[in-house]
Amino acid sequence: MIGKPNWFKPRTCGWGMWPCCWQGWVYTVGVVAPIIIINIVPIDLYIRLVIEGVLLVLVFIDTVDIMIRMPKDERAVMHEALADRNAAWFMVSALAVWLVYQAMYSALTGVLYISWPIVVVVLGGALVKMGTYWYLKR
């Protein structure tokens, strides 16, 4: 969209990217400054939320576009895959432990206390993983 992949380099720790030239810094300041200014200028709360929401969605879409188009060598791809796998394992494990806690709490108190969005996320993740294995086998 607006940003170019050669203005940034991938972060060595975590997700995201970091500016590596003056164009990347100008782009970063140009993206962050309107969000800060919107919060300083006295405008109606609902108008502020709408403007911020639109800005954040546009920034998110452009950031994803830049990261997809950013060239990666084979080693970077493997490192990213390994890091993403480990992060996914941690998140799924934490969600599963929380669901077990909620189930035990429900059983002990006699009151149903289950966070259904977490159930949907864990089951959805399992279905996506099964679908991916099925697709890759074919």
C-alpha cells in the first residue's frame, strides 16, 4: 500500500519490523503522529474512536502488507516458523489449563462457569491444525 519493505528490517526478537532507513522512520512517525494528535485534540469521544479505529485498521493492513512482501531467506523462514510454533504451543497450553480450571470450578461450585470464546478458540485451533495436516498429506 504505502510503506515499502526495503524501508524496514525484521525484528530479531518477537513479531514486527524496525525502520532501517530515513524513509522508514518518516513512515513510522507519520503513522504514529496522527494517533497521538487525535488523543490530544479536544473532540467528541465517539468521533475520536471512529477516527482512531479507521487509522489503526489502515496501519494494521499496511503493516501486514509490508511484512508479507519483506524478503526472507531460508534461515529466517525456519526461525520464524519455529518461534511461531513455540508461541502457539504456549498459548494453546495456557488456554487449555484455563479451561480445565473453569471446568473444575464449575464442578466444585455447581455453577456453570465456562468461557465459551476460549472453547471456540481451542476447538477452532484444533480444527485448523487437522485441516492443515489433511491438506499437506494430499
